[in-house]
Amino acid sequence: MICYEPYDMAFRRQAVDKFAEVMKAKLERDVYKGSWDGCSTEYLTCRAVDEMTELAKAIDSNLSKKEVTKEAADVANFVMMIADNYMQEIKPSPQPGDEPGQQE
């Protein structure tokens, strides 16, 4: 089954922004747990899979839309943590005119 409809970028951005707010709220609630900077990819991947299982259970249990959305945000946050750790390792490519010590 294909569920594609005409793509409305403004609508999609609004959906991403709305979901990002749920993700941020979950992160703020769990700030006492500390940063993910020192977490291995394997650990974060296992946690994402665990959270995916919780999401599936929430859906199967017919929990409220709000609770399912929170579980989805948990999955997304662990996936984001993996991406963030990888992005920190990516060095921007030098651009023409960039020289060491040059400040913008």
C-alpha cells in the first residue's frame, strides 16, 4: 500500500516542529540522566530498539495518541543521539579561502 499524497513542505515542517517539541520535552524531563556524548553506538542502538518495542506495545495496547507520541519521541531521541554523535565526528570540508587561524 502506498500512502503518498502531494507533498506540502510547509505542512511537513509544521509536523516536524511539533514533534521536535515533544522530543525536547522528553529530553528536558530526563536531563538528570546526563549527556549521551560518552555512549557507544551499540548502547544507543539497543536503547532505540528497546524504545521501539515500547512504542509497538503502546500502539497495540491502544494507549492515547499523546502516550503513543511520547513513546515515538523516545525512539526518535535515541536515533537523534546516534546521529548527533556521528555529526560531532564529521569535520566540515575546508572551503576556498579558509585558512588555519582565520576568524569570521
